[in-house]
Amino acid sequence: MTMNPKKTKADWQAEQEHLDRIGKLADELIVRLELKAPIDPFQIIASEKPFIRARGGDLKNRCDGKLKYNKPQNVFLLFFNNKYDAGLPEGEHHARTRFSIAHELGHYFIPAHYKYLRHGGKAHPSSSEYHTHVQMEREADTFATSLLLPTHLVKPIIDKGITRQRLEDVARDFQASLLCTTIRAVRLSDEPCAVVGIRDGAIAWVFPSERLVEGGCYPRRSTLRSPTAVEQWEAFEDGSNERVEREGMLPDWFQLFSKEDELAEVYVAEHYLPIRIMNTLVVLISVEDEDLFPVDVEEDEPEEY
Ligand SMILES: [Zn+2]
């Protein structure tokens, strides 16, 4: 998610609810088609036959995919870039290719996008994961992430706790990128946590869990305030691919609005995951639930341990 410094708490919530509804569209589709991990986007395309046809080709660096409506034939043509599939066995696709196809399917299955394209809206080339600022692209990315990592299949795994190993296992089993899996895990988590992308020494995007937002923490504007994050970004720029765990302060990462005083001293765990290919330093941030939601201890009752 791109940071807009002017965004209010209400704006943020409205947008999140909108994106959650789009994610549910993808979830419902997977339930209806009874697909299992790894989700095969081509099975989804086959289920819409003859209204959509897919074709892969090496589109070089022009775009990752495109969805075009052909009016005379009343068919949607889905083009995807297969340059990432080089070296894979016939019929197998790289996680990035799968994401591109799932993204284009978003333009087909999200009703507003479908209408737009059918009524002569210009097909726009889509670029890779989470780079774009355009609202439609963000919606299609949300759809794609839910499609490849459906709630009913992924949430039970994530509910056991987000660990590095678990994220890697899910990414492998669902053939999704580690970044996509991490973002999805955070969105599905019942714990207060977030995933932050640092690019060019600044916060490029933040995905918080619902529990974190409930606790009063909102994505904050794009400057990098955490001293540990500044250090880790410098190390990343110097070529370090080390995955380290550090500790930071909550107010350095989130906008706290009315809870500024209350949460000033709360610590967070920072897991740094360098993703060189995207020139992004990803940070998984977790907060202790009791730090955000202090439990009132009844005075006349003995405390239990
Ligand atoms: Zn697109």
C-alpha cells in the first residue's frame, strides 16, 4: 500500500474494507471451484470458457500481463509475460507468472473492471507486484493475492503463528512468492503485526493486520524513523542479505492518533527479510497483544500464574 500522508483514519478504514471485499470475491471463487493448493489459475480460466482465453509470450520488460476485450468475438484475451518461466519444465510457471495471471483475472472478475473493459475502456499494461499506484492495479493485486492464497486454506496454517519457516512452507506449497505470502499472512493474522516495505531508504508501503489497527496503530507517512531500520537499510545497500531480528519502538513505525502517550514505550520485534530482486527490504513487525490491549486485573482477586 502506498502511503498518502493526507490519509485520515476513516479514509484508511474505508479503503481497507473495500479491498477486503475484493479479496472475498477471489475467496468465493476458489470455494466454488473447489480448488486446492497450489491454486491453478488455468483451471479458473478453463471454468470461464469460452469467454476468456490466455496466451503466454515473452513480453520482455514491457509489462507482466494485459487483459483485452475483443468485441467482435465477445472474448477476453489474457496475455501474460512468461519470461520468468525460462528454464522451468513445460507447463510449470514461476510464482511471478502465476501472480501476473491471477492479477489479470482480477480485471476480469472484479465487476467494475469487467464493465470498464467491456465498454471500451483502454486495456492497461500491468506491472509487477505492488509497484503501482493506480487504484485498479491495487485492487487487482489484492484479488490476485487472495486467489493464490485463499483464506479458508491459508488462515488455519497462519493461525498457528507466523514464523519464518511457516511462511516459507506456505510459499512453497501454494507456489506464491515469499513477499506475497508474508503480506497475506499478516492480513489474515489475528495477532497485532504488519509488513513494511522499505525502498530507497523510505517506507514504500505498509500492510497492517486488523488486530494492529484495532489496537490504534495505523500506517504512518513515508519517512524512516526507526534507528534500527535505518541501520538495516544501510547494511542492505552495502549488499547484506542477512535476515536478522531486531527490536524497535512502536511509535517509530505507526501513526497512533489518540493513543500516542499510552503506547509511546511499547517495543516491537522487527524481522528483516531482504528481497534483493525487488530492491526492497521487507520488515515483519510484531507487537505483543497485551501491550496494545492491557488486561485489567481485578484488585480483590488474586492474580493467577
Ligand atoms: Zn492490471
